[in-house]
Amino acid sequence: MNDVDIESTYTALAECIGRVGEAKTALLLATLALDLLNQQPDADRALAHILQAERLANT
Amino acid sequence: MLIAGGGPVGLSLAALLGCQGVPCLVLEADASWCEGSRAICLSRRSQEILGWVGADGPLTAKGLSWVGGRSYFRGAEVLHFQMPTEPAERFAPMINIQQYYVEQFAHAAAVRSGAADIRWSARVRGVAQQSDGVLVDVATGDGRSHRVRADWLVACDGGRSTVREQLGLQLEGTQYEGRYVIVDIEQDTRRAVERLAWFDPPSNPGSTILMHRQPDNIWRIDYQISDREDPGEAVKPENVLPRVQAHLAMIGETAPWRPLWISIYNAKCLTLPTYRSGRVLFAGDAAHLVPIFGVRGLNSGLDDAGNLAWKLALVHKGHAADTLLDSYSCERVPAARENIAFGAKSTEFMAPPHRGFALMREAALRLALVEPGVRSLINPRQTTPVEYLNSPLNVPDLAGRFGAGARPGLPAPEASLRTSQGLQHLTALFGGRFTALYFSNRAHGPEYLQSAAAGPRSGAAAPHLIRIAGQGAAATGAVTDELGQAWRRYDAAEATLYLIRPDGYVMARWREADSSPAEIDRALDRALKDSPT
């Protein structure tokens, strides 16, 4: 993705989170994450993303 | 010509009109230049515009130039950005300078022109449109009232424009809730001149802090306050100074300091739907309010002045129909909307308007630590020159005649050229008249071009002809493209002709001008007489 693509994607997700509301945000993001992880070529790479996200979330 | 408001836009417009020999009167409610540093970042384009009135010398001598910046999340650097820049260019992409200096230098240029009369402590009270002019009631500092009649009134009287209110016109758009406190302090420093941003810094957890150096050892510090804080309380020194001290200590700026100016700000995305109302035109904050992030406020106001001045001058001198002024609005309203769109994007990051944006920012800042691909999200999207691709003044290109490069409606590219006075920047030749750039290695250009430059038009309406000879070609009566920049950037061949507007925008271009002698006249007629809208 180029800079313009990542920016419009960022905005779209921010607005989506705003629309579903706080109670459903975690479910929204988990669904999205599982969908994207399913597009990874293998489980090792999917797991690497999961562990990176965990580490960054604890930053 | 009457200008309401002697801020940076009004004074610059007065200087631009004055340099074109147009008499103008500026009425400013305040007694002098502004207090507090206010707008501090001047873009390359703004420096060019002020260069047209000879104010670029003092501006660049006083200002601090910079080319990039850094953003930090907590303690870690997550973005280092650079604005486009090249060696030996005319102006830095940005300089930092207090607004009162810009006003001072524009004022001096206006006075130097001999055609501008600037009155301080003169407040516009009433505005009445007539079919052929405007009646303006003015209250002066000595308690007296005056009535002034002008052919044209330009409202440069700021965000709370009296002229706008008098005409019953409304700004349209949105405002953001997130508030930033703006503080100027005086402190010795040796730090490099860069735009600095901290997200959630240890000195002020949860806040966002911006810092810019200014001349005279002054720091601009902006920080976001939480939605729960009362704006009135937030600007009290007892609440401001500890936060500033904590941050200075964190970044290792330990010299003694004192506060100079404290203000508060929230982002606004507002514009009038049109900048012409009969005999009244609007420029700067009177016409539009854009978020500070990306520094589009004063810079877009100066762009307004640069766009309007030559059109007003041509109308005033009878060289153009007044419909030319409609093109000012046609060009600058979309420019404001573009500035607002970029400013809104920056604001969504700098002052997230709701939980969705706040959460995404938290994610982007963390991911930026490890993933370079998302760092552009943190970029402040600094102002760049606006394109007038849909301007009614543009003469559309014939299909396939040019490759990439300077289409009508784009700012004319810069180039370094060898002249009788040494190396000169091409953009330094713009600002007053139309310019015909004729690319040719032959010593004698076509006769019609010489005569187009000599008349039947006169003064500002006649194009100034410049022949640009290629590398190594005969340069008698020409400037030489020693570095090959001009021919390349303009995608030129033998006998290529560009018509550049007085404000440095490409208006029309022809691949082989020799074969179409009347077209430059037609393009000028179209702009000046027919004034398409």
C-alpha cells in the first residue's frame, strides 16, 4: 500500500470503530484480525504478528 | 482600493498592489503590528510571494530555515520526515518567523511602493455595497467617524471579520473539540531547527506536544489539553508553566526561561462558499479558517493575496473585465477546501475527534516503532503549493503534445538560469507581469512574440518575453539553461512557448509556437476580456 492507501484505510477503520461503539470494538477488531491472519501464508507468520501485537499493546 | 485589516495578509496585499502602482488604503483596528508570535511557519511559496515585493531579503535573514522534523512516541523516535529540497535552491521549504516580523516587512514594502496608505487604529464599522463601489464607515482612534468610498474592498480582517458580518455572510464547515494551548517562551538553545512532536511523552503523559524554534531565542510550544480541562483554567500561568518546565527538563533544555505569550486553539475547518460578493472580496482568515496542523493558515492567506493582487491591478487599470476577479474565487475556494481536507486529516491524528481515531492513533504509534510502512500516518502533511487544474483561465493542452511536467494550472517549475547578472532563479522573474517563456536556440525569435511583448497591450497586460537558450547555445538576448533544468522541467523542444501568469502559474503552453502566432494573444484575450468563469 502507498501512503495515500494506508491513510484512507486508517481513516475508514477509525470511523468504523466510531460507528460500532465501545461495546463491540473488541469483537470488530478480533473479526478483522482473524480475517487478515487467515490471509497469511502460514501459521508461523500469523503467530509472529499476534506476538508482535501483544508486545506493542503492552508497550 | 480599500483593504480592511492590516494583518499579514492585508499588508502583503497592499505591498503587492502598491508595487503594481495601484493606490490602496489599509484600515487596521489595532494600533500596530500583532502581539504574540501567532503564525510562525512560512512556506517556500509564501517566501516567493513576499519576494515579489522585495520582502524576501529581511524575511530569510531573520527567519530560521528548516527542512524536516521528528516525532516521538513516549521516548522513541517514530518518524523523521524531510520536505522536498535541493542544493542551491532559492528558498528553504519552510522558515520559522514570528508573524509580527512578517507584518513589519510587508508593511515596509507597502510603504516603499509609495502607493499604499496604512492607517492604524481605524476600525471598519459599516459596509454598504453600491453597483460601482463600496461605502465604508470607519471609526478612528481619535473618536471620529469617517465615510470612505472605494471601487473595491478586500476583507483581510481575520476570523472575526467585520466586513463578513456586515454583509451577512456565513462561514460553512466544522469545528473540532480538541484544544491546544499555545505558549511562546524565551530560552537560549542550540538545538537544530526542526518540527518536533511528542505523543504521550513522559513529561506530560497522555498529551501531545509540538515545538518549533523561532528567531530571538524563542520557542513555540503547543500542547493538547484533555477534554475535561476548562479552557479558561488551562491558559493560566500556574497551569501552563509546570507542564512546560517538565517538558524542557525531559528534553534537556536547562537554560533559564520565561513565558512571553499564552493562547488557546481548537481546529476549525470553515470557508465562505465564494470569495467575491459584488465589489467586496475576501482573503485570508476572513475567507477561510483551517487547522494549524500543516501550517496552512497564514500561508494560504498569502496565496490568496498573491492570486488576487495581479487580477485587481489589471481590473483597476482597465486592462481586464471585472469578471477576472471571479476566477480568484473559482481558484481559491477549491484551494481552501483542499487545505481544509489536509488540515482535517492532520487534526484527526493530532487531536482525535472520537474514540475510533484515538484508538487507531494508539495503534499507529506503536506499530510505527517496528513497521516503517505506517510512519507516514504520523507525518504532519506540511503545506505544498496548490494546483489550479480546473481554473477557467487555463488554456487546455492539445492532447499528446507534452509529456509530464508543467501543465496549465500548476506552479511554474523553478530553474537556475545563467543571466547577464550571473545565475538567477527563474521564479525570481515572476510576480509582476505575464511572462512568455520561449525555449529556443535561435538568436531571433518569431516576430509576433516581440510584438506581443511590445503591444498592443501595455504595462502589466503585456507579456514579458524571456528566451531560454539550451546548454551551449547562442545566448545573445537570452538566458541560458546551463544546468538543463528549465528545458527538462518544462518538457521543452525548439520553439516551445509557455505563458506564465503574474503569480507564477502556468496558464498555457504550445509545443511549437512558431506555427501558431495568434494563440498567445487569444489566451490573454480569453483571460482578460472574456474572463471565462
